[in-house]
Amino acid sequence: MITVYDCSLIQLRRIEFRKGNITPVQNMEEIPFDMKRIFYLYDIPGGESRGAHAHKTCHQFIIAVSGCFEVLMDDGRTKRQVMLNRPYFGLHIPPNIWASQINFSSGSICLVIASENFNEDDYIRDYNEFLEIKKYH
């Protein structure tokens, strides 16, 4: 049974240079799955929220590449909240965790690395359906 404690905050390598830093992200090295899709969220008004869904099979790795926001994770019994505010930390969210990105600071950029290509059938967008799937209802 997947719980919010299976969600891992992972520190990424940070290679520092006088002219700026770089953080590499590679399949099965920095993230614990093969990436198939990358997308990013931006121009989100300060204080807004995104997400509020779960995935049936897709893993996600979320990075605040600029600004900050919180990720609220829910396994149907327990909730856990993590602040992302450094571009060299990422949050791994396995399937069957309800996740919302909340309290965006103005100008934030949220990078999401996914284990699967987009498939609408993989999304659970109704919280009651999520609870039923988790059998906590």
C-alpha cells in the first residue's frame, strides 16, 4: 500500500561554477524511474494552486526551478506537506498519491518529470473516486 511516506524529497547534484550552477537530472540516476515526459508550469498567479489529482501508474518528480510552492500529498488516510524552494531538490511522487501544488509565489516555475507519456485514462481527478480506489471510503 503506497502512503505519503513513500514520497521522497531528493537532493540533486549541484555543480557550482563562478558563472552559475548546473544540476543534471538523468534517468535512473537522480530520479528513481525512466523519464518519458517533461513539462513545466509557469505564469501562475501568486497564491494559486495546481494539480489536485492522482495517477494510476505514472510517477512524477517535481522541482521548483524558480520561486517556491508547497506540495500537499494525500494517501487517503494521511496528509503530508512539503515546501519546494530550491532548484536542486525534487519531490518523487509515486502513483496512487493525491497531490496538489499550492501557495505558488509569483514568478514560480514548476518542472515536472513524468514516467509516462500523457494519458488521460491514467488520471484520477475526482477525490471520492480516489478514496474508493484506495478503499478507504
